[in-house]
Amino acid sequence: QMCIRDRIPTVYYEAATIDGAGALQRTVHVTLPLMKRTLLFVVVIAIINTVQVFEPVYVLTQGGPANATNVLSFQIYKSAFEFGLAGQASAMAFVLFLVLAGAVVIVMGLGALVLRAFRRRPMPVGPTGTIAPGPGPTPGSGGTTPPPATSGSTTRVV
């Protein structure tokens, strides 16, 4: 099996190490941003799979002893086929669908926030070519700032 972390080029880790990043900083600032989409997918699939535990309960325990291993999907099955309450089972399945859809929407929303938080922002560059201190360029300005005017200059910056 190949881990997704093995597919991240080592150049990123080497650059972070040269910049003085420790193991935790490399994980937070290199590994997690590069694995964010995969992690989001895994979380959504894990949420869906937690509700699909019907087969082991049905085959091994039938929900017993004393309903200790009963899960919602098995209860829906029992309501429909053992007790003949198809309407109740249908309503339970629909509520389960709504809960799952809500959980997926919440996870996707949190995932979008995480994606936005890890988005790379360009570094502002000053007139001398060095990284400028202070806030970056305003959106729509093209990322450049005009050089400061000198007192005897007749050049007008537009």
C-alpha cells in the first residue's frame, strides 16, 4: 500500500527544514495543506460508512444481547420486515438520510474553510525587491506598488 504522504515530494520537506521548521511545523504547513483534499474525502466516506454497519449486526448478533449491538440501519430493517411497519421504517430511513446529508454538508463547509485557510497568498514585494513589511497589496491592484516620489522629481506616477 502506498500512503498519500509518500507521494508528497521530499523537496518541500527539505525546504521547510532549511527554513528552520520543526516536525510539527512541517506537518501543519507542508503535509496537511498538500493532503487537504484527500483528508476531506476520507472524512466524508468515514461518516457514511459508520452508518452502514448492518451486515455484522445482522449476521453475528441480531442486535443482542438486550439490544446492546443494535444500530439504526438494523432497527430500520426490523421495523420494515419483522414488525411490518413499512411507513415507520421509511420515515426512519429518510431521517437517517437527512442526518447524513447534514453531516456531509457540515464537513464540506468545514473543509472549504480549511482549504481557504491553507491557500497560499503572494508575498508583498517592496520597491527594492525585498519582502515589504506590513499589509500586502490590495485586491485588484495587481500586486505592485509605485515607487515613492522624490522631492525633485518631475515624473508623475499614474
